Amino acid sequence: MPLTLSAAPARASCGAGRVPGAVPARPHARSHTVNARKYAKGAGAAAARRAGRFVACRAQESGSAGGPDEEKLKQLMALDQLIDLLMAAKTSDELAKLVGENILSFDQNLWMRIAARAETASSEEERARLSDLARASMLLVEAMVKNTEQTMGQSGEVLQEVLAAGANDRGEWELPLPAEAVERMRAVLHERAEEGRVDEAMLANGFAWMRKASDDGLDGMVALIQKVLQLYAAMELSQGAGGEGADALLGELLGAEEDAWEPRLRGAAEAGEVTETALMEALQRRMEGAVLNLPSGSYAQRIQAEYLKEFETRAREVFASIE
């Protein structure tokens, strides 16, 4: 049964948790009927619940290392250190920077600690400073959350546009995707990249939607979003491809469809155009570039690294079968 897309802006954030890889080990052949609206509507709430569970788990894990009183003292000290750091900010810009860097620490415990310190302040001046800090920090947090929601909504639209490009005239997907559908998706993705709209927020949306689809057992939707992430990785890793020998071949293969890897590489290897050693050395250079040139822990780094590892696995299989 084909997949059906119902367009709706995505409002999703990506929390901690297990999610399917950006690059499947082998293409999926299964298909399901799925309404994308439920992912646009539910992914953000699901991510928030996961984040809450993650925080609770962290508290339980840290509490098990020592007694409850010791753990409470450590938490209190950490909160006071953050409050002191915020109070030491000399300008509004410096405060905004500190709030942004510690945004995940702004929870109920922090607000309660600021209020408690204000109540027990030794002077009216200190009490006023703490009250002003709470007010300014809250405004900054609200603004940052609003900006994040807007960014995620816009990036969700980009993700939907790429997905919709792969649908047929009836608004349905056929899996595996026909070659012409993949090319339409690739074209839209490149257009949005040129507009500067393919960014970390779009990738985060992709993972949030993919996690929701996986939780619901909808492998077809997972495969579709994985395809978008594969196209992203291919686009990024094939940029500036050139050189000669193994580097040129690697650039060509990384920009091609995965089902073209094996026949093209096998032909090149059997014709003596490339050796396994030379190709692996070129691949290692690409991997190092993905690690060093991208923010550590970013979705961009993760997706490109997974794509390169999958290529490595398949390339080694080809060379092993030739020997």
C-alpha cells in the first residue's frame, strides 16, 4: 500500500533517545499508509516527554552514586554556581550568551533556587539584583524558545517540501521510490540548500519525525525520511568532488544512488582503476573532514559519518568478493 502525505508544518524538537540510523543498512521494501500530520503535531510533544524522562533518569542515576542528602547538596551547589555566573554578567549581551549556553538548566529547580536566595538575601540590593536576574532570564528563555519553535516550523516546511516532491500525482509514495521520484526530491533539496534553508534544524526535524514513525511501527515513513537524509549526505559529501584516481571515484560514488555503488565500484576495481587501499585512504580523508569540519555531536556530523561508514561497509564487501 502506498504512503499518503498530508502536508502540515512540523513543530518538533529532537530529544535524547534511540532513533533509527540516518542511513539504513539496506534499502527498505515495505510500505504503509501514513498521515504526516500526526508527526508534525506529535513529534514536539513526544520529544518533550522523552526529555523529561531523560532528566528523571539522570537524577536517579546520579542519586544512586551517593546518599540523597549528598546529591541534594551537589545539585544546590551547581544551581548556586550558575546563578553566581549569571549575576556576574556585566552586559545584557553577556547575560544572553550565558543563558543560551545553559538553556537546558533553566528548569523549575533553578527558578525556585533564585526565589529562595532572594527571600534570604542579606540586603535589599542583593534581593533586587536576584529579582532582576530572574525577570531578565525568563524573558530571554521565552524569546529563545519562541525563536526555536519558529525555526523548527520553517525547517519542517522544508522537510515536507522534499518529501512531497517524491510523491506521485495522487499524493502517494511508492516504495522503493522510483528513480524519477528520487531525482525530484534531490532537486528540491538542492534548491532549498541554495536558499540556505537546509540546516541543523531541518535535520533535527527529520530525526524527530523518524523517531515518531519508528515508535508507531511505520517503517515506510522511516525509510522516506532516511532517504531525505541520505540525499543530504550525498549532496554535502560530493561538494567540491574532484581530484583524480581514488578521490575522484569516491566523489562520484558518494554523489550517486546507493544501488549504483556496487556495480560502479566493481567495474572500477576489476578494470584496475582503483585499489582497496587507495579507496580506503581517500575515504579516511573524507571521514576526518566530516569529524573536524562539522560541529561535534551535530546531526550534520552524525548523518555524514553514518553515510560514509555505510559506504565503507559496502565497498569492503565488493573488494572481498573480487579477491
